[in-house]
Amino acid sequence: MGKGTHMTVNVAIGVQDFSTIIENQYFYVDKTAFLKEWWDSGDSVTLITRPRRFGKTLTMSMTEQFFSLDYADRPDLFENLEIWKNEKYRKLQGTYPVISLSFANIKEPTYELTKQKICELIVQLYVKYSFITEGGRLSEPEVKLYKKIMNNMDYVDATLSLYHMSRFLYEYYGKKVIILLDEYDTPMQEAFVDGYWDELVSFTRSLFNSTFKTNPALERGIMTGITRVSKESIFSDLNNLKVVTTTSDEYATTFGFTEPEVFEVLEKCGLGGEKKEVKRWYDGFIFGTHKDIYNPWSILNYLDSQQYTTYWANTSANSLVGKLVREGNRDIKEKFEKLLCGECIWTEIDEQIVYNQLNGSEEAVWSLLLASGYLKVLSYESYLDIGERFAPRYQLALTNLEVKIMFQRMIHDWFVPVKSEYNDFVKAMFLGDVDAMNEYMNRVALQTFSYFDTGERASGAEPERFYHGFVLGLLVDLQGSYYVKSNRESGFGRYDVMLEPKKPGKDPAVILEFKVRSTRKENSLEETAQSALAQIKDRKYSEELKEKGIAGEQIKEYGFAFEGKNVLIVN
């Protein structure tokens, strides 16, 4: 290629069917080495968890089209790819009956509708293979059962339907079956959010047990999802399950693009000068010990539009994450604050996500954020490091700039319903108008308290949830012109925030001290607010600002007192 000329790549956004990509010569990074790695492992059933939009569905489509008898006449799909270099694997192509299902679109508000949708998917499978009931390879009772499941399936039939289908295919073809189940945990997440968790767990456990555990017609199985739902919930009987999570080394480079893969395509497209910026926005995923994995969805969209924006973070399912952070306790919000300031946090992780513990367990929240791809592991303790402690801790940080902007947007949106009051409050704070601050802050608190509180408590029971959320709001909204620092004291209900201007001569500095009224120690909200203000003065918080050349008259000090939904501010 001459200087200044470059190729364009034909990027197809959202195409998850392997043959469509190959036939149309759309941009494709060769991941067929996965087929060899998986087959050589010999694992009976493999569960692979990866964040959404990381190529799980395309990998399952590739696996189906490589092994399935339905594609026996399609070796052309693989001829130019890595897997085809090995004769042993060329002989495997198109030689197995394959059952392939996806739960990706099962997002229903009730258990009944969810079960109905799963059953409909299975019926479609039975219709697809209904030709096997002809030709005399299945016995009369088997044909009868086949038609009953297809036309009139009850609960027991449903839980055994994939087991029976494997058996029928085995009878027909004389070969055991490969079962592929994509996005197995999508209905589970919905069940948790919509409150029918226990019912769905019971159904899913029976279905998975008969399909993957007690199934003599099963050759191999793969399940994919975002999370590893706890073993007790749905995998209690599956002792043949190989689990591969984001901290495992297996298949680490199958999902997502490696740095060499990304840089090669950037060069091809004449975008070699953008490597640094592309890395800042879309790199940062770490699977096992493999660093610098890039988000494939974001990279494809960037190649298509050549614009930097939050492609992946806009695609969905942030509602559960948003809810968990917003309603989370003081510790969750404080750690979040650190993350948004570019710091890292240390916490224990449990990769078996116990959904019904998400409301009460801090580590369950961080584990979900890690599995979902919003956090990355920088380092972790070994069992040798921790002495008598129960479990090692992980050092976590936000994955990349795209994720940071997504969270900033999410926190900003918390205050959208009260935006005008919130903005007026901030204006009054910089002007020193304490009467207006009180008026606006009480309106904001009144309207948003229940939004920050979990449903399990009486609203207003924990004002900390609100004011730590409020500090996150300040952090996000003022970051363009201020350094927002907070000093997290260990004492209950005490928290100070310093807003240091990035242009000291132009903007004032602000110190805020928050206190929750103790009915035992303080007679009134006024007394609590004055005590908060006295603390600023006693601890000489303003000295740090004066040392940086900010004049005393440019420093505004406010004491905040909270009691339920009531707020009082003094200066």
C-alpha cells in the first residue's frame, strides 16, 4: 500500500451469526482456536461467564456451525481460519447433533411468562427436528412423547424436555449430543429484579439437572452468561461443571480483542495515530492473567463511526447496577467515590453471585460489578498473605474511561427529577446564601430520600444513604471546575467534603461538614448543625486551602445536620 492509503474494513454491527459474517466477508477476528482449546479440555459441561457484548453469542454460533450435522456441507466457513490447519479438527466439522438455545431475550415481569417463553423456545426446537419422528428410528411410545411435548407440554415435560430431545437425537443419529445454552442467567437477573427468584430457581434447577447432569445422551455442553449464579441456587447437583469466570485463565483471549488484534486493525484503517486514545477509552479488561483485553462492541462501533463515545455502556442492563449503588450503604458509596476519583479499592469477592444477597452484602455488589465488566482486578492477595482471615482481598478499579463516564452519567441522572432545585442549591452554596440553600436542599431531600433508601426500611431511616449519594452528585457535577475531596471519618454519621477550585482566584472554595442528629446528645437540629460547623473550625480544615494560596474570604464553610428527611444548614 502506498503512503497515505489504507483499507477500510467492512464492519457489521450487531451481527451474531457466524456464517453471515464469513459469507459477507465482514470484519472478523479469528477466534476459532477456542474450538480446539475447548475440545482438547475434555470437560463435560463448561460454564463461561463474560460481560455482555463480549462475543459470547458469536462464539456459540461458531461452535454450533463447526460441530453440527446441520452444517456438514459447510466446511467453506472454516477453510481460511486457524482451526482448519489441523487435520484432526477438519474431520470433526459437521459430525454431531447439536442443540442450541439462547435465553438472551427472556426478560419477563412474571414467573409464568418466563416459564412460558422458555417452553416456547423448546417447542421451536422440537418443531425444527420433527422429521426424526418419521422413518421408524424412534419407537412408537417415543414418537407419542415427542408429539405430547411439542403440542401439550406440562411442567414435568418442560423440566425434562431437553433431556428427552437429546435422547431422541441420539436414537436417530446414533451419536451423542452437544448442548449449547447462551445467556443462561438473563431470566435469573430479571427474576431477581421483579421478585420471582425462588420459583424460577426451582424450575431452572430441575431443567439443568436433567439436561446436564443425568443425561446419558450428552456428549458435551457449554453454557454462557454474565454471572456465575451460586451453586446452591441452580447447580447444586452439577458436580461435572467446569466454571470459567473473568479471573480464570482458560479461554482468556477468546472473548474480547487483544491489544495486537486492535492495533492491527487500526493500522489497516489508517487510524494508527489513535492507538493511545482507543486504549484509554476501551482497553482495561483483564481475564485471568491476560491484560489489555479490549471491549469488542466498542471497538466495532468506533471502527464504524470513528467517534469516541460510550458505546458499550449505553447498551443495556445498567438498571440493576444503578439500583445497587444508589440504595447501597455508606461503605458502597464511599468506595464508589474513590473509584470515580481514579483510586482503587480493596475488597473480598465471591464469584458465585448470590442474587438474593445483593441487597445486604457489599461483596456481592462488587462481585456483580466485576462480573459485569465495570471493574477490573489490579492485584489480589494469595491465601498465604492473609493469615487467619477468611478470604483474600482483591484490588479493584474502574475498567476504563467509557465505564467511568457511564457511572458519572448514572449519578447525574439520580438528580434529574429535582434538577432545578439541585442547581439552585449549588448556586446558593457558592454565593453563601444559606437561607436559599436550606430551602432548596430540603426540597431535594424530600423528593429523593425514598429513591436512595431500600424498600426494606422506612423511608428516611438512613439519611447517610442520601447524603453520601448527594456527595457523589457533587463529585460528578463539579468535577470540571473543582477537585472534590472527602475525608471519611470512622465515627458514625460524620463526613466532610472539600471543594477546591481548579481556578483559585475565580471560584470560591467550600468546606461542608455533614452530621446526623443524635437524639441522645443533641437537643435540636440547630445544635447538630452548629456542632458540625464547630468541627470545621476546630479541626482547621481551611488551613490546607490557605496553604495553597486561597484567601480566607474565598473559603465558605457550612455545617449540615440531618434527621430523617429534614436538613438544616448553617454557616
